[in-house]
Amino acid sequence: MLEAQSGDSKAFSELCQHFYPSAISFSIKLCGDIHLAEDAVQSALLKLSKTISKLRDPAAINAWVFKLVRWQVLDMLKQQNRYRSMEGTEPLYSEDQLEQYDLAKAIAALPDIEGQVICLFYLAQLDLNEVAAVLEIPTGTVKSRLFRARERLKQALQT
């Protein structure tokens, strides 16, 4: 992170490669469109490249990246004047991830905000405060939505 802030392009490239998979997953959950998600993540990483030197606390990079992704997705959705929920759509998976299919399908079926909380907390491995910062909601709200999402996942996986 510090090397990327000092202008090291290789370090910045490694930083982008680190965040790209989880940022794409989060972006897809937000918009439900793989192409828009890819565009949004690329735009967010481009904005990160221009503003990374302004980040005062390197430990806040996780929340900052996902917040940039979220803002970019929302901006692109507004520009295109369209929104499509992930409810009822099939998640993307590869052949070697078939055992995770049921969980991925259950996550995709969650209401949008609960799915976002699950993606950020478990898949992107952000802490509660970082999730709250990304979604711009209080930490207590993150806790309650995380609890509700886990209960819904438990019910979905038991059936």
C-alpha cells in the first residue's frame, strides 16, 4: 500500500490484482450485470490510481476500495437509468466450484442490502466498521443485517 502511494506502478498493479476478485463479486451483487460490474470496478480502480496518495490511513484501504466500487456502480446505474436485482438470477460459478453452488445461489437470492453485507463481511473479509463505511450505514445496522442474512441463508440451505 505504501509503495503504491509513493508511485510504484508494480505495487499498485499488485494492489489492484488483490482487490479485483472480491470487488467484482461485490459489484455483481450490487448491479446484477457482469459487464457493468467489470466496468465499474475498472473505473473505481482508475479513480483509486488518481487518489491513492490522498489516503491518510493505509489500514483504511479495504473500505476505501469497496466504497469507490459502490459509488461507481451506483453512478453507472443512474447513467443507464436501469436497475436489476440479483433475486432470481443464477450466480456465476466454474466447474470446480459446484460444491459451493447452493451457497452462491442462496447468497444471490438474498435481498440486495443483506447480500451486500454478506459479500463484504465474508467474501471481501472487511470488518464491521469497514462494511459500515462502505455502505454508509451505522455499525449496529450492519450487525442486524448480517444476523438477518445469516438466518435467511440458514433457512435456505436447510430446505
